[in-house]
Amino acid sequence: MVRVITFGTFDVFHVGHVNILERARELGDYLIVGVSSDALNYSKKGRYPVFNEEQRIRMVGAIHCVNEVFLEESLERKGEYLQQYKADILVMGDDWRGKFDHFNTYAKVVYLPRTQGISTTEIIETIKKRNV
Ligand code: C2G
């Protein structure tokens, strides 16, 4: 059984998120997703996600191609997570291309193309501009 792992915030869940999760799962038989914690987001981006970690974990876990979800509390612990969850393949969006290559001793590292034209930031901006 090939175990695939991926990581992300998955805030304001959208079709780009579904696309990457489905494609990640297609690379193996079992998909594990590390959902980044509120604290990790705050330390990385200086703001909290719109949806809190409990809600984001619930939503990602409800996607049918996802088999297991856990809270990613630190970027530095990726190697540890890969071992703990016995990952064979690490999938990341290509916005992270090259950044995770050094984990290839634990798992095969695969970058998948992002879905064009949609992002959490753009969705938030669109909503802000709307008055209906
Ligand atoms: N994604 C995508 N297409 C989009 C938007 C996002 O394929 N239009 C992918 C990203 O490349 C990422 C995943 O969906 O692989 C989750 O995206 P984010 O929530 O933006 O994740 P990020 O904040 O980059 O968190 O340990 C790393 C971090 O937890 C990654």
C-alpha cells in the first residue's frame, strides 16, 4: 500500500484544494493530510486563518479521498511527521517547488501544479469588494 502525505492550511476551502487532494491520492492508496495549526499560520503569515484549525480539520477530513488528518504544528517537524505516518510520497503544490527536496531520504517528493485563478487570498478580496 502506497501512503501519500501532503500539508497545507486549507483555509476558506476551495476547488484548488480539492484538486490537489484528489491528485495526491491518485499517486497512492492512502492519503494523509497535515493541516497547519492556527499558531503556525500566525507565526508564518502574521494573521490567523478565517476558519480555525478544528473547522479546517473537519472540512479536509470530510473529503472522500482523504483517509487521515492531523494537526501540523511546526514546519520543522516535517521529517518527523513523514516517519510517524510512514509516508512513501510527499506531495506539495508547485508554489513550494524545491523547498522540500531534502526530505527525499524519507519519501519521494512530488510537486503538483497549482490550480490557476483561485486562491484563498483572492476569494477574501472578492468578498470584501462585494456589496450584494
Ligand atoms: N493549492 C493548489 N491550487 C490553488 C491553491 C492551493 O494546488 N489554487 C494547493 C497548495 O499548493 C498546497 C495546498 O493546496 O499544496 C494547500 O494550500 P494552502 O492552504 O495555501 O497551504 P499553505 O499555506 O501553502 O501550507 O507545511 C506547509 C504548509 O502547511 C503549506
